[in-house]
Amino acid sequence: MNVADLIKLIHDGLVAAGKTKVPVVAPGTPVTVLPAVELVPTDDELGEGNRSLRYGFNVTVSVPRASTPEQYEQLVELQAIVLQSLIPSTVRFDGPMVYRPTGELPGEAPALARIIPVSFAANVDLCP
């Protein structure tokens, strides 16, 4: 599996749920519209006697922050769609799904975010 595979899994799940305008943003790409699903690299992990590699990512689901309960409901709905799109795959869920409001830092859009930590085996052979 690679990043493109992960993006495709999530994108296909969003499209199947009718959320065609929600982008899945690759690592390093600025988020320019909300709601969005962003892939943020985290720690990678060596396994099996340093013969394999697992890529770590935070799948961050974000919706615009507003003073309405509908925004949180939209966040929960998108989180469920993302989870459903990943469950039949080889992606491993690596911890609690953290809730985080954003917009406190300069230049950061005000949003509600749910962070889903995942990892997957990389298409890399460390022992040629």
C-alpha cells in the first residue's frame, strides 16, 4: 500500500456516500477548502527484524468551525464515512481518535477536526 492507495480508498468512500465535494488532501498540500480530509505524516515504524516498514499517518477530517451543532454532526458523519472506507483494507488503526478545534494559530483556518491515527505496510523491501 502507498499514499495514493490510501487517498483512493478514502476518496472512493466519500464519493459512494455522495460527498463528492470533500477533497482528500495529500501530504504537504495546503488545505484550501473545508470540509476536507487531510493526510498528515506521523512516525514510521520498522518491523519484523527491521525487514519491513509501516508508514504512519494522521487522517484528519475537518469541517468549518461555527456556532452551530450541525457542524459537529457533519464532522461525525464524515468521520464515519472515512472509517467505513478504511475498515475493509489493510490499514491499522493506531490509537484514540482525537478531537481538536483549530484556528488558534496565525493563518490556521477555524475548524473542528477529528484525527484518526493509522498505519499501513509500505511497498518497500528493506532487504533486497
